[in-house]
Amino acid sequence: MTHQPEPLLSGVLAIDAGNSKTDVALIGADGTVLGSARGGGFAPQKVGGAAAVAGLTPLVEQAAAAAGLAGAAGVLTSHVSACLANADLPIEEESLRTALESHPWGLSNTVVNDTFGLLRAGTDGPRGVAVVCGAGINCVGLRPDGRTARFPALGELTGDWGGGSGLAVSSMWHAVRAEDGRGGPTALAPAIAEHFGLPSAGAVAEAVHLGHLPASRLHEIVRVLFAVAVEGDAVAMELIDRQADEIVRLAVVALGRLELLDSPTPVVLGGGVLASRHPLLLDNLTDRLARAAPLAEPLVVVAPPVLGAALLGLDHLGAGGAAQARVREAYEAQRTVAA
């Protein structure tokens, strides 16, 4: 009979890998956070799954060192719980899980799309819907019987719109067209130019195209968008209204697929755009949600997303409520705020 080796640490390696940043944490079986590390975004769609997972190695090593396990030989911990952006299809989740198995990090490994981590962070059980609006946008739902609702989330190819990247590009679209005469006027044009210290929005586009301005900085336009909308700019307000509509459409479709429209159900909201809790967006979408799904209970997650990966990992180990409460407290006791 083959026996599994004993891990160096009884607990969970929690990984939350998003488009813009990755958090890794070693969690003891009692819910204690023993070590953590943060790095850049996770992009298997660009570099391949195996390379993307291998790129997590320095972060895992940093977390292990913080937990007093620097350079130790053997399997690091009991279970790896990975909530990964760009794992949008079940086949991608399985491929990334296989890639994780090639590293000596856990005796077992699970991979889910990072939106499932958001859902777990905002709920106490497998029931609810989550919408993440960060760099991108996605939605999942779950019932206790295991039924799920999810979307391909492959961008415009699968009908998606919005998130920080989408809002930034749409803002640039309107700004440049306002400058060259193809579109109507909008204060987005001078505001974007001023933000980047360039003479026009067109110059911003040119600087990005030529590599003089990192494309990663385009997400800063979201702040400009909200600032211009507060001043009453019609184009900016229309973009925020469209984003609120998209978020609610996702949530309502997921609730309907899971037959949860007729019962009180948490709708967990997260990601950088939503976690900023800007009233222009949040008030709009909660009003829309109240009309479309009166029994939905919107919540905004304010804790770091790696909390969801940690909780899913503790669920896998069968950890009790005390362990879950301890890890929640570590990632800020006030994990959610009523929207």
C-alpha cells in the first residue's frame, strides 16, 4: 500500500491570481495565516498554463519563508486552493490543476475561477451569486446541491462588456472621437489628456501604441471616468449606467438559471471597480437589482480576494467554524458591507 507523505505544514496554500495582482498565503489548519506574498498578474492565456503556474514559484517560496519553511524539502502543505483569473472554462481549470500537480506544493490541488473565490468570501455556504468587476467582468452562481451558473467570460467574443479594461477603452474611444470630430463632445477628452500630462487623448493613444506609455496604466482612466461623471458629463454617466446594467444582467441571469429569484439570496459584488464603492455605480446597480430581483441581497466584499481561496481550502480539509472565523478575522473582520 502506498502512503501519502506527511506535508511540512498541515493546512492550505491559498492562491488568488488576478489579472493585475496575485496573492499567495499559507494558512494553518486552524485558520492562522502563517505567511503571505504578493506579485503581479496571472496570464495563462498569454504564456501558457504551465508557465503561468511556474511563475508562482517565487511567491510560494516567499510565503513559505515567512512561515519558517525556507528551503525545506518535501511537500509544502496538505492542500492547494487556487482561485485563478483567466481560468474561464472547466477545461482550463483542469489544465491548470494538472500544472499545479507538477509542483511539490500540496498533497491535493483544486482550481476554480477566481469569481468562485469571491463568492465564498462573501457567503457562509455554497449558495449565492457573485459578480466580479475588476480588470474584467465575470459572474458565477452556486447552489448547495452543486448546481452552478457561469459564463464563458472570454470578452467581446462571448458578449462581455466592462470591467476596468473595458471602461478605460470605451472612455478612450469616446474621448478620441470627440477630439477628431467623429463623436460628440465629452469632458473625458481633456481630463484624460491632463491625467497623463499629454496634449490630447489622441496623444495618449499614440503613446500607448508606441510603447512610451505602458498599456497597464490605462486602468487609471477609470478614476478619471468617475471624476468626470460626478461633474455631470453625459458620456461618462452613460458608460457608468451601462456598467451597472451589465452587472445586474449577469446577476439576474445567474439567479434565474439556479431558480433563486424567488428566495432571499446573496449577490456578492467584488473586484476593484466595485470595491471602490462609488455611489454613481453602486446606487445605480442596487436600484436596478431591487427592481429585477427584489429578494436579492447585495453585498460588497472589502477583504482581500485570497480570503475566498483560503476558505475554500479549509472547506476541503473539513475545518470547523473556528478556523474559518480565524482566517476571516485575519483578512479584516468586516469582510462585507451591505450595498
